[in-house]
Amino acid sequence: MSTSLEKQRARDGWLLSAPALVLLVFAAAGPLLIVATYAFLTPGDYSGVVWDFTLKAWFQVLFERDIFDDSISMADAHLSIFWRSIRLSLLTTILTFLFGLPTAWFIATRPAKQRAAWLFLITIPFWTNLLIRTFAIMEVIRYDGLLNKALLGIGLIETPLRIMYTDTAVLIGMTYVYLPLMVLPMFAAIDRLDIRLIEASYDLYATRLKVLTKIILPIVRPGIIAGSILVFVPSIGAYVTPRVLGGGKKMMVGNFIELQFGAGRNWPLGAALSLILLLIVSVALIFYVRVSTRSDSDG
Amino acid sequence: MKKTLILSAVAALIAGAAHAEGELNIYNWGNYTNPDLIKKFEEAYDVKVTITDYDSNTTALTKVEAGGHGFDIVVPSNGYVKIFIDKGLLLETRPDQMENFKNMDPTWVNVGWDMGRHYTVPWQWGSTGVAVNTSTYSGDINTSAIFLDPPAELAGKINVVPEMADVMAMAIYYVGGTDSCTEDKEILKKARDVLVAAKPSWLSMDYGTTDKLSSGEWVASVNWNGSTFRARLANPTVQYGYPVEGYPLWMDSVAVLADAKNVENAKLFQNFIMDPENAAMISAFARYSNGIMGSDAFMPADMKTAPEINPPAELAAAGKFAEACPKAVQDIHTAIWTELQK
Amino acid sequence: MAEFGRRKFSATALPGFSTVAAITFIVLYAPIVTLVIYSFNASDSVALWGGFSAKWYGIAWQNTHVQEATIRSIIIAVSASAIATTVATMAALGTTRRGKYSGQTLIYIMINQPLMVPEIVTAVALLIFFASIKVATGYTGLIYLIVAHSAFCVPFAYLPIRARLEGMDLTLETAAADLYSTPFRTFRRVTLPLLAPGIAAGAMLAFVISLDDVVITEFVKSAGQDTLPTYMLGQLRRAVTPEVNAIATALLCLTVLLLTLFFLLTRKRG
């Protein structure tokens, strides 16, 4: 591997990525630096910040000073909010994968001419507004809703299920909302698979399990990883679904940070919390890049 | 033909609002402005009015403070009017010297957030109380115990609107506090304890109260009076309670922004809505009271006698306007709220 | 028996997969069906059935505020997804299949950064940054929203395209180059068609994500720039009426109609 070749590779790589990077520096990462500095400032009286340097926000992330007796303890409210978000997001990712893989497989194995139509069929429900869609899900799962009527009708249950305003409702809603984010990348990956490869392996007496683990999964893997990122990362910050279907009784990180920038009027704490979230997710992503580039050189 | 129409619409949208003469940009709460009122104003003064929505006082304040928004008029709630004024974001338009000020109800002239009405004109005012479906619970509903110490019939079927300031104020009044921004730790501690203890009896903390109250999905809710009024029209068993321990009042007021581009039109609008007939149009749409004398005559008949709009005399005094709390108190409220929703 | 077995056997069939796919499609459309039904609700409620009526279609037809918001949403979503998909495709080509080079991880993290912070944080950041530009230039057009949407749509377009590219065979491109095809020609005739499903998937995601955005739009919008989601957000505190269901249904019908037309036309030509 000559260094000049590597240099050219780097130059081309940066050049091709440049438009995306310029856009993101201008309208995402760059402005975010403004907010990052807020994490080290003092909250303003009614909004914004005062330019007085302090680490108080960072202290508040982890510890709380009891409002009544001034004793200092771990901020267990913050920890439980973070933990609930991560748990629900993980479950959402698993559920979207379990429903998404067969669906993506089904679409990718349709005749070439039909595939676009099936892709549209999967995305059209998402062209209606998120809020309206969430209300519609509520119609389905509520006490006297469609689901309970159907289950009662076929005699599967005796009394209607109480799903609304529970974590189950949030999970159902998030799985619904984030499903296309899992299906589409997996479809893009599966679609590369040459069917003849599978036929050949069956001819060579491979079992179904072998075909699945040795041929299909390696091909789909980049899609699974991309889909998992697209579902897991944004669902940590989910806002509308926990509020409407979960009844807003329990916060997720997204709602909690929103509270700091909104009615709580504590921008520095909100900024510090989001920097921590950014850090956790970045570490996870770097890990992913390492793993996926290693598989690149394997193949 | 249609194509050019769409194209020009697209072009106009992308070009953005040009601030020519004859325009007015109103920044108001969503679903709060009667379109007929706007149409009437547009025709009377040959002004093109554009409405843009917000969903909370903090969003409005943050956006206006950042600048470059293009709005002329904003409609903040009482506590926030003072913040807007203190930050120098409002123009002193002197509504008290305008022609239609004669119609202003004297009750609303010398208010804490705008003494003598140098900046703002009332839009609507109301209260936050409790709504109860009386077919399920027939006891006394004029108490915050409905959601803070719920009777067995209601437990598990209660909603609380996720408005931190209102809910905190009601809890503080319930445990004997008189000032919603009290710094008395004993009171705040009691308020926290009563909220934490009541939380397991709540089904949800959500908006959409009008709908779910009338459908019977929620049997009780912390709710606004106008919203309960609309729920009762759909389902007569829904009643509004004014908690005797104390309940928050609020008033949203129309103010002109310091960086407004269409100041004259904005002033015309302030004067316009002090006309009783026009004020009645505001109330007819969102179902809250306005602050203009003589507007009753133009109100829909069902509003004149509505118990949600006209509190019984013995309970009227329990209503208190809440200010936006100082930072130290606010932090305690947020901590309690976080503990409640963790 | 052997005949029967062979006929039934398909290399692409995996046990249970079609059943799960069928269930997924049914579950996806169940709420959409209720949404359409409630658009014909005579009562003011999206949760309480009050008899059949088409009145909400009439009300939506009269409401210019909501119509403008809908058109604005679509303009933003179309522009933003086009921009995001273009830059994301280039970035995906720049970050895959070329071995390691310095800064690759940095590019990757930067591209995915919009996913990593809750929307409200980006929203506040953009509000402060764009407001200063708006004050300085006096221009308050729709471009700010389009740029903001394009930026946060980039990772949603990038990841599916990257998933498509990763480990994709280089043989065809090498063959083309061997046959003295110019790099541009190779890209247009060989790489792009191979990439197409990934690009389509990415563009669709970007479109949907832009169409749904509330928080960033709420903070970036200037006077008269409500989109359908921010209009809905404003309604949430008071009451949401079946009017929005009527709009959603009308849009749904329009898309299905356009897509059917599109497919019929392309089929004829093919």
C-alpha cells in the first residue's frame, strides 16, 4: 500500500463528503457548538443564559442537592429517566428488527418491477402527520378500540386489554413509528443478494439455517446495523409517542431535555444532558465504524 | 393556468414575507384566533393578516428574544407579559389612550403585569380548575382534592394537564400556601408530598382534555374552563369545579413587539379588538371571557349563562393570577416536577 | 411427491417470513383505516364517533391556513429530501469501498451527528444562529427551513445508501474501466443503477422524516411559515378535530392516485 495512493484515497473521500459536511457544519454541528458552550454557563432568569462560567450544570446532571435539607445525593430521577429511555429504545430496535427483517426480505424478493410499489406501500402510512398517526394508533389500541374488538370477536380474550397509558403502548407506538427506518436500509442491503447464490447452496445440500447464517445474514448485516442506528438513536429522544400513548406520566430523555429548555428554564442543564447523550452515542457509533470497516477488509 | 397559479404560490412561499404596507403578522397560540375576526379586520383596514402559531409561552419568548422572526403581535399570558416588558421586547403603544379603551372593563386596567395598560390589550382570560364527569362521581367537585386526594370512584381515571405552573400552583394552594411562587420550604415540601402521593391515582398527564372528557375516557381532569365548557356541550354530565382552596387565573394579552415592522397596523388591531362586537367574536371562538364591557350583548346565548364562564360569587375570590416565579423557586418546581415524572 | 416438493420449494422462501410480512402490512394500515374513517366523523372529536358526515372536508377546503401549511410542508420535504439524498449519496461513495484513510471516522460521526442529540437542542442552536443571519440580512424566506431540514435528513439518506454500498462487488466497475469507460460514464451506467435501490430507500426516509418534523420547524420558522406539523402542535393544547384527518385522507388519495398513474405510464413504456 503506497502512501500516495492512500493520500489520493483520503483526498477523494473528503472531497466527495465535502458537500454533506458543509451542509452539516452550517446547519447542525456548527450551531450546536453554541449550545455546547451553554453547558458551562449560568441559566438566565427567564430564558437563555448569562455569561458567567460555572460547572454547576454538570454537577446537576449527576447529583441533586435536596431542595429541603440541602443534603447531596445521586440524581436518581435522572438515572431512571436515562435508563427507561435506553431500555425502551433497545426494545423498540429489537421489535422493529423482528417485524422488519421478514418485511424487507419479502419486498426484496418480489419481481424487480413490483419492488418500487411495495416500497411505497411501506412508506405511505408515514406520509400522514406523526401526530395524526399516533392518534390513529390510539384508536386501535384503546379500551374499546379496534384491537380489543377484534380480539373479543374471535374469542381470544374475555375482557378488553388495558394498553393505553402504559409502557406497552409506548412500545407499540414507537415500533410502528420507527419501522420504516429499519425496513428500508435492510431492503437496500438484501436487494444486493444474488438469488443464484442461495440456489447454489441448496444444491450443495446446505440447510435452511446454514443459508440464513452463512449467506443471508452477512449480506443483510450492514442493513441491520444501519437500521438499528436509525431506530435506536432517535428513539432515545422520542417525544410525541411517550406523551400521547404513554399519557405523559413518565418522561424519556427527550421530554426531560425539552423541559429544561422550556418550562424548566435551565438551558445549561439541558445542554449538559445533551452533551452526555451525544458522547454515549458517539462512542457506540465509533465502535460500529470499527466493526463494519473490519468486515469490509474481510470481504 | 393552474400550473402558473401553483408556481406563483410556490414562488411567493419561497420568497418569504415582504414587509410592504398593508400587512400584519400575528404570533398567537394555535387554534385560538377566530378566522371571521381576522377577515373582518382585513376588510375594514385593507390589511393582509398572517397568523403563525405557537404552543407555549417559553417558545414564544425564546423566538422573539432571538430576533429576526418577522412578527408584529404576540399574545403572552399574564406572567410572561412582565418578562417581555422587562426584557424590552414590547413596544409601549399606549392602548390606554386609544379610542376604544373606553370599553375596557376597569377590573383589567390596573393589573400587576401591565399597570394602566401601557402595552397590552386583553385577549381572553380564564381559569384552571377541575372537570369531573358527574355521572361517575356525585360528591363536591369544587376542590383540588379531586386530583390531589382523589375519591375512590375517580382513582385511576384522572388526567392532569402537563402544565407545570398551573399544577404546582394548585398543589401549593391545596396545602395552605397563598402565593404560588412561595419560598416557604415547609409549604413546598407539603406540596411535593401531596403530588407524589396522588400520582399513582392518575391515569395520564396529557392534553386533549375536551375530547376525552366528553367521550368518558377520563372521568376527571385538571382542565381549563373554556375547554370544559366545550366538553359539556358534547356531554352534559361533565361539570367544572372551582377549587375552594385556590385556583390559578390567567389572561392572555395582545402586545406589539419592539421590532415590529407594521406598527401602525398592529396598533389598529389592538384598538379593533377593544370593540365589544369584535371582542365577542374572540370569545365565541375559543369560549373564554374577554375583558371588554358590552361584549356580552354580542356573545352566543349559551355563553351568557355558562357556569364555566361565570364563577359563583363565593368561589370567585379563590382565583389568583400567578406570576412567573423567580429562578430559585422555579428550580424547586422543576425538581418536584421531575421527581413526579421520573 | 417429489414433484410437489420441488414446486413448492423456492430458494427465497424462509419459514414464517411471508406471514410476518403480511402481519406487518396489516398492522401498518390498521391505524390508517381508522384515520380515514374518522375523517368522515360528524362530531368534533377524533376519538368519539358522531355519525357519518363529509363536513370536515368542506371545512378543510375553506381553511386556507391549513392548506398553505400543507403545501409548505410538501415543498420543504421535496426540496430537503432531494438535497439530502444528493449530498448523502456522494458522502456514501466517499466513505465506503475505499479502504481506510485518516478522518474517516470523523466524517462518519459528523454525518450522523443530527441523530445524536434530541431535536430541541438542534432547534435552539439553529434558532440562535439563523436569527442572527435573519437580523443581519433581513431575509426571512423558506430557505432557512429547507436548509435545516436538509441537514437533519442527511443521516437518514446516508445510512441506507451506505448499507447498499458496503461490500458491494467492484468487478463490474473494474470491468467497465478495463473497457476504457470514463469514470463519469462508469458511475452513470454502472455504479448508479447498482446504487438505485439504496438511493430510493434513503430518499423515501428523508422525505418522511422532513414531513414529520415539528420541533426544529417550530423554532426556525418565521412569520407565516407554519407547516402541517407545527399547525397540529398548536392545536394540541386546545382540541384536535377531524379536519386534519380529512386533509391526511385527501393527501393519501392524491398520492395513491399519482403513484398508480406513474406505474401505469412506466409500465406501458417498458
